Amino acid sequence: MGIKVENLSYSYPGNQKRKPALENVSLEIARGEFAVISGTSGAGKSTLIKHFNGILTPESGRVTVDGLDTTSREVRRKVGMLFQHSQDQLFEETIYKEIAFGPSNFGIRGEELKERVHDALSFVHLDTRILNRSPFSLSGGEKRRVALAGIMALRPTYLVLDEPTAGLDPESRTKLLGRLQNIHKKGVGIIVVSHNMEEILPFAQKVISMEEGKIVFTGSPEEYLRVGHSPVSLLTRLIKELNRKGANLREDIFTAEEALKELQKLRPEKEREISEKIDGTVMQENV
Amino acid sequence: MYEITFNYVYGNSLLHRLDPRTKLGAVMCLSILIFREGSFAGMGLLIAFFLLLTGISGVRLSFLLRSVRPLFFVIIIIFCFQLFETKGTPIVTLPVFTPTYEGLRLGALLSLRFELLLLYATLFTASTLPSQITNGIERLLRPLPLRYLGVTSFDLATMMSLSIRFLPSFLENAATIRSAQLARGLDFRHDLRRGTTAIVVPLIRRSILLAEEVTEAMESRCYQGSRRTSIHELSMQKSDWKALFILALFIILILTL
């Protein structure tokens, strides 16, 4: 069970002479897992996730979701996918129709459809009073929430999001990440493509790092930090800097609580020693 | 990911190096010739001339033929229509449609005409970059008193080159929106009308917004739409005049035939 990718290679049509977008990629994401896919632009992240719900089909290799081949239409319903610029995909006359578009494509009608739309809307904290308004009357952030609701109404087993926090204000980011955590608790597998490891690592169970169409790392967030893959968060940089000054702290930490616990180890004499050292360097630098 | 070169083939042949205005003028003259030509002998000459130019350009003939293939179907319909609908001496007598000798002649001429027009145009775009074509058109329009209509040839040129630049991002947007709607379970086979709306509405919206962004970016870089100079100002070379002279000879040859 889960999403299984075996020896997947893919080149975009008409581009065969150039490097393939994906080269011999294999990975497994378990059901209900929270996975993060990271990597620079052009590393093949977006190409990879498009294979999860069969928008792209493998040139060679195999992709299965819960044992189903991705050419099966059922996979589209199982794997909900929210793309970048999701606010640009809206087209219906009303928000109700917009959210109902997905489930109705899979033949859901009547009361169940209505229930799904309302559930999805309350999930993204939008008022049911807006259901009859045009989606174009909403702000950018609200449009994105409607787009997310449109995917959630499919009640997917896996939710794949491509850069979901890009361009959001800090408050909306926190809210969105909280929402993702909530769905994850309900047993939905979450797969996030992100550059911003700092904000996403605390939620992740698995990190997949890609470079030039290949997977260069798969493992837990702790391992990811230990191996020293960039980009490193501010917290990791702080701990690494402290270690350089003579502290002996774990470097695989990404939550504030854990960091606090680890930093308390330094008390009392070590802390003084280090802070003096730091003060010293700061003074020197100021001079 | 998306590169639009139309069907430009990189090269440095005489045909590639000619001024775009020379080539534009030549294509126009040749098109008129093709349309007024009523004899197979003349057509033969035009075909020979085309083959000669293709030889000079170094573009493979198969490439040119391949790029006009999509319209082949239309040409066959035109041919059949002429063949069966022209009145005259029947070739064989069939119950409903009767092919005639006059029809055969007319159909062959017409389809040859279309095919040749397309081939000349394809040869032109294969040996001239879109930006060069724009440049050429701009320079040709410059003497016209367009400003009385509220536009200048520079505006037109900017519009043309912007549209060409826009195509790749337009296609990319279309692909993204298509993926997004497919992810929401869109099925074209099931409902084509709805499927089209689901892609066209967001695409048009996005394109207009993008155009707005580009306008603002251009204005913030002080674009005023006034006369602009070009880094590669076009100038007619000796080879251009020679080419035009040869073209004139060819036209006279065809006309006197």
C-alpha cells in the first residue's frame, strides 16, 4: 500500500535529446505519511508529482497507488493534487459549483455532493454565505482556499501540494500548515513540494531530496539535517555555530521546544563559558 | 520547457542572410504569380524555382513537406470538390458524382496552387527568424502615414514581437491549467463543452492579467511607444539587390510565358 515508484524515467516530448526530467527514480511513500519533496528549481519535483495521479505516465518504470496503476481513473480521485498558482484554476460561476466540480466529475450528486461542498468549505474556514458568489470576487488568498476546498471535496487518500505556502503572508502560512496537520491526523497522506524546509520540517516524517532528475536523499528529517543538506534553517545554523564555539549539541533539531531542551544542557557553567566566547567575538567584530 | 521558433531552421545560407524585406517582397510577388498562373508549364517553373531556393537555403525538402502536411487533408477536399463538381466531359460515368477532365485540370491546378503557396511561406519562415520578420514588416510599414490612425509602425512591431514572446508562457499556462483540471477529475471524453470552459476561462483570465503585468513592467521601464531604434538596423546589401533583380527576371519570364 502507498505510493510506489519503481525505476521511473521521464523526458518531456520533443526534448529527448536533452537530459531527461526524471532519471531512474524509485521511492515509496506509505499510506498516511507526511512527506516533503525538496530540491532546486528544475530538479524534477513537479514532474515527479504529476506521475502520482497519472497526469504524466512513465516513459519507463512503474508508478502505483495502493496497488493501482496510475492510468486508472480511480487514482485521480485517490490522489488530490493542488498545483502552484491554484488561484488561477477557478472558472465556474459560483463558489459552490467550483468546489463541486471535482466530486461531480466522479459522479457524486445530490445530498452527498452538498455535504462534501459544505465540509470542504468549513475546512478552509470560509463562510457558507459566500457559496453563491462568483469565485472571481474573492481575494487571492481566499481563491486559493477555495481551490484547496475543491480538492478536499474529492476526499482524497493522498493530498499532494506543490509549493502551497509560496506567496502567502505569514499568518496564512501558519493557518495552512495547521490545516495540513489536521488532515494528516485524520489519516490522509500529505506530500508537499517545498523550498522552505524551515517551516515544513517540523511536520514531516519523510524527506525526499532531488537534484537534476534524481533522488539524492530519502530519510527522516533528523537524518536530513545530520547529512547537512542545504538549505539549513536558522535554528540549525545557530546550533552549528554554537558547536563550532565548543558546545556539544545535537544538530538534528528543527522545533523550538527540542532546541530549548538541548540548549538547557549548556547550563550553567558551559553556557557562561560559551556566552563569554561569543561576547568576545562580537566585541572583536565591533572593534 | 516550451520554445517557439515556429519552424525556423538555423543556417547561414544566402537565403538566411538576405534582408527580411527582400524575402517578404519576394514571397508576396511569388504568391500573386502563383494565383494568377493558369498553365501547368508556369506551375512547373514555379515548382522548379521553389526547388532551387530550397537547395540554396540548405533546408531539407522533407522538413518543408512535413510542415505543410497538416493542411494536406484540406487540399484533398478542394481537389475532390473541383474534380466532381466541374461540368464538362466525363472521364467515367458514375451515378452520383461524375469526375470530368475539366475538373481534373482545375482541381490539380488549385491544389498545386495551395501547396505551392504554403511551401513558399514555409521556406520563408524556415529561413527567417520571427524577430527578423517583425523587423522587416516594421521597416516596410514605416513610410505609411499610420500615425493618423493613432498607431505607428513601431507600435505594430512591438505588438507583434510581444505576441510572439507571449506564446511560450501562454502554452505553459495552458498546460498547468489543464493539469490542474485533470487533477480535479476533468474528463474530456465525457463532457467536451465543460472541459473546454474549464480550461479556456482561467487561461484567458490569466493571460489578461499577465498582459497587464507586462504593461506595467514596460511602463515602469519608461516605455512610451515612441520611435525606437534597433540594434540591428536593416540595410539592403548588394546580394539583396541581386536577388531582387533575379526575382524580377523570373517574374517577367513567367508573365511572358
